[in-house]
Amino acid sequence: MILYKSLGDKLEQIKEKPFKLERDIQNLFEQNLPLIMGLELVKSEFTIKSKRIDTLAYDPQSKAFVIIEYKRDRNASVVDQGFTYLSLMLQNKADFILEYNEGLEKTLARDSVDWSQTRVVFVSTDFTENQKEATNFKDLAIELWEFKRFENGTVTISPIRKTKSAESIKPITQTNTELKEVTNEIKVYTEEDLLRGKSEEVIELYEKFKSSILNLADGIEVRPQKFYIAFKIGNNNVCDFEIQKNGLKLTINIKRGNLDDPKNITRDISSVGHLGNGDYEVKVADDKNLEYIMSLVKQAI
């Protein structure tokens, strides 16, 4: 990405300002974890079993721990290191729970953590094509995030997304006992997982709503979760879909009292338990209110 500053009728290129130390990247990232990734910082420089984890974080949305590593060595194997950390966490669950409870002075029960949603994130100013290709598996719980700083104080954060043609990593890991154990316990969900077994009518209805939401604004991304499919801009949920037998359940991420719904088709779910994010829900069985529902979703952008 090349950035420019507008000076009247002329453009001036904004040059990248490289980080001198890996620790500089880590400090800036950790100080802004809630904004960047929606995570809680549990511990910086967490050591367990002679292994040092740069950043240990917790995702309250997926109820899972996230390990973050910062890289300046462009030749390191992120897959090997990622599997090492995933295995380390799964084999020492109690230690991670203890660190969370003592560090944040909260009570997190072991059974309340969804260990299947554990993931490792590598942060670097740049990744090689080999590193990107090595992590391009739809069910690999290893993510790459590019993080750059520029001379005018601008920072860009770009998660490297899996390609639509990404295959499963499980056939590769089945011959290695340790890797097999990791991939069998950890699950990365896809749209296909949540749509599997649903009728053609429901799938077609979801695709219509998906297309309409993606056209509401630039930068909206589809992020499948364990129980629903989230639509996000950056780290902020716009809305979430639960795929049901006879239709869709749409949750709009707007706080109670802030949604303008003159037709009154949404339900206030602020005081009841629900899976998606936000205080308003609408059940969808067809597309007759598609345009109106989009006007509601747009208010969450």
C-alpha cells in the first residue's frame, strides 16, 4: 500500500517509518488490543514450560485465549511455531486459566473457555509470500497481521485473509500425532460449516442478505463464528446471522433505544440471552422486507 498526502493539486508520498525494535511493535499493539482486535490483555511476556509468549490475550466474544507473537525475522516458519504454541496451550489449560484469574483479578472457570477457538496471531511489518502461502488453510488457527507505521503518524493494520480456494490442513497433519491432536481439538469455522445441512431456500436467502450487506459500505467482511456468521468492519460487528432450519435470525449491533425502526419489525433482546451481538433481533423467512432491513443494518455501520 502506498499512502499519499494531498497538497492542493499535488500529492506527496508518505514514507513508511520502520520500527527499530520488535518491542516497539509489541508495545503499540498491546496498548491498543481492545481497539485493534477486541481482546483483553492478560499478560505481556508470559513464560510457561520454558517457552516465552510475547502477548497472551483473551477474546470475550469467542471465549478463547489468543497468543500473539511479533516478528521481524521474515524467514521464520510461522506454521511450526504456531503449532508449538497451540499444543502448549492445550496441554497446559490450567496455567492459562490461573494467569487470567490472577492477572485480571477475575474468575474464569476452565469449562467456560472454548478451547476449540484458541488461535495464534503473528504480527509483523511484512510477511513473505511463502509465509502467507504456508498459512493459507481454511481451518488453520494461525493468523498473520501486517502492521506498518508511517512518517505522519498513520498506522495501517491488515489481516491476511485466507483465499476462497483455501483447502483443509487436516490431510497434512494426520501423519503427525502432535499436529493431529491440535487440529482435532481446534476448530476454525467457515460459512460452509454453518450452512451445511440447510435447505437450498435458506442458503439462497442467506446469500441474498449477505450480498446486500456487503454492498452497504466498503470494508465489510464476513467472519464465521462457532454459532453465527458475523459481518464486521474492522473489529466492530455490524450484524450477525444465525442460520436456522426455516430461515435466518439477524442480530443488529445497536444498543437499546438507538435503533430507528418505524415498522417495528425488530425485537428488543437486551434483557434476554442471545448469541449475536447487539440488542435488536429480526427473524427472516423471506426477502420481502430486504430493503427495509438493510436500512436498519446500515444504522449499525
